[in-house]
Amino acid sequence: MSETVRRKRIRFQLSDKQKETLEEVARSRTEKHSRVMRAKYILDFTSGISIKKISDTYGVHRVTIERTLDKAVFGPIEALDDLKGRGRKGVISDHAKMWMLHIACTNPMELELPYETWSMEKLASYCKEHGPKKGYSSLCNIQKGTVCKLLNKSNIKPFKVKYYLDSTDPDFESKMTQVLLTYKQVQLQLEKQKKEEDSPDPEYFDKSVQSDKEQEWTVVSYDEKPGVQMTETKGDTKYPLSCNGKNTTLSRDYEYIRHGTISILSGIDLLTGHVHMHIRDRHRSCEFIDFLTTLDNYYPPETTIEVILDNHSIHKSKETRAYLEEHSGRFTFIFTPTHGSWLNLIEVFFSKLQRCFLKNMRVKSKEEFIQRMIAYIEELNREPVIFRWKYKMDTIEVETL
């Protein structure tokens, strides 16, 4: 190495930003090992440590360090990476890669193969067998690791399946707007009640006076949760959760005894948070009418009950229509769009019910299940939580109630 290059190497210095970047790379636990080591060589050298001492410290030949320092003269940060053109040349042509990606995007059944989706091994095997026949000889030795790298680089995942559900309801937008409009009216009503509670008028602090002001309108979000299993642990819990650290989770026998299924019919008052719930063996029109009767008995006669519900057949059956005609003006049904039951707030309650109560529940009989469900609902209704809808609420405008 010439003396001129050696002098240039000795003279270069790091700016504060370059030094900070190199120190960050040198401390990193996720960077490539070569980048970490090169950052350490440059930092040690610029701090005054000799090349020989750096070589002895890291156990590398001084030529390796000198190569890094020669590149660092023209760019300390750029010196962390290999020079362009280094490394093994790719043997798979671009046309072969495009053909392989085309095969990955093709359903295997269209190629007269029996499986539904590709795997890395199946795709590599197919390309290895058929690629050379198509003129892509570079694919004759392709392995699944190479296939995986090419697919990741192109962000193609032929081994994964995502499901979707398109709504074919031509009135989807208008029905969604009607549901959101109802939620907006609920929001305005709650804000009005909050202002009245915060009013300096002492009348609103008198609960007896406030209870006389019965609301003339309420909204109930309703749905059914069918097929809820009632299961019992087959054996005794031999390994319960303990305080000595031996068993850090609750353990139970994998096998269980099944006590059948039930249907939960539930509605939540969006103005008060009160939960109405029926537990029945089935959910037919007669069970739904029984639930409506419960609502009819719970609210004052002058209250109009708006019910948000999906398009289940029992909600539009002949029996249900006959009941509504007998109670004309009492109930107003607001249907969510087809395949749009996610717009119903009761789904949020059902999600919480599943996660917090039903998921790991074990009972010895149907009667025990019903008793625990009733106790759970009574506990919720002692301190009711008002569910609030936020999606697209800023786009809905209604007249102040």
C-alpha cells in the first residue's frame, strides 16, 4: 500500500453525526456482524488506537482493517457495506423469476394438481420439473429457500388464504346511514341528559323529580348468539394455580363432558346500558316474540322502542309481523344491511361476553350455566356501561332532539 493512501487514511475524521451513527451500529444486536465490526474498526482508529492493537483486540488480520479504513476515507458510513459487485452472481434470470412468480399466482388446480394452495416445497418442485421444459434452465436446481426469498421480495404469499364477504345488498349505504343516524340521535340524547345533570337548576339534582320525567323513546341493540356450548371438565383439576410458582396457569383435563348447546337472545339499551337477556334452547319466532314481550313489559307504555337488529328470518316472520301489528306504534325495527351485522353495537357486547365469561367456562349442568349467566347479567346491570358508536359519526348530522 502506498504511503499516500496511508496518510489519507490517518488524516480522516468523523463528524458528530457520523460518529453517532457508527456508535449506534456498533451497539446494535440486529445489524449484520460485518457492519458491526467495521463500525468498531473505524471508531477505534479515529479515536487514536493503532491498527495493530485493533487487529489484536478483535483477532482479525490487519489487511481486513486496512480495507475498511481505505473505504472509510471516502465515506465512513458507506464503508460499512460491501462494494457493489461483490458476492456470488445470481444464476436465475429475470425471465425465470417472472415465470416462477406467475406460477405462484396460479391456482394449482388450474395446472391439474390436486392441492388447493402452494407451499414452498411444492412450488420449488414444480418449477424445478417444468421450468427447464419452458426454457428456464436456471430453475433446474432451485430450492424452496430461494423460492421463499423471491416470494418475500415480491410480497406474494400463495400459501395463505384471506376470506372476505361482499355485501350484495343494493340498499347497503341507505341502511347503514339509517343505523348511524340512530346512533347519532342516541349520542345527542346522552349529551342532553349530561347537560341537564350538570345544570345549576336544583330540579335536576332531585332524583324523585328526575324519575318522573320518563323518556318517551329508547333504542335497543339486539341479536342472538346461538350454539353456545355447555361443557364440564371430565376429571378433577389436578394442577390448580398455586402461589409457589410451580403452576403458573390454571390447568385442566383436555377432555370434557358436553351438556348440549343453548341460544342467548340479548339486547342492550343504548341510553342506559341495561342488558336484557333470555337463555333458550332454540331461537325461533316464538322465542323472539317472548323477548319483545319482555321489552314491552319493562318500558313504560308511552315509550317508543327502536330495535336495531339483523336480517334473520325470525325478525320478519309471519308470527313476528302479527305481534307487531297487535302492538302498533310500540316497536320500530331498524335493520342492518345484509352482511353488515358488524354495524350492530350488540356485537361488541357479545365479543366481551365471549372473552370475559364464556371462553373458559366449565359447568356441571345446564341449570348451573343458566344460574351463572343470570348472576353475570345482574352484576352488569348493577353498574351498567353505555356502549358508544364512533365510526363515521362525524359525517352524520341530525336536528337537535
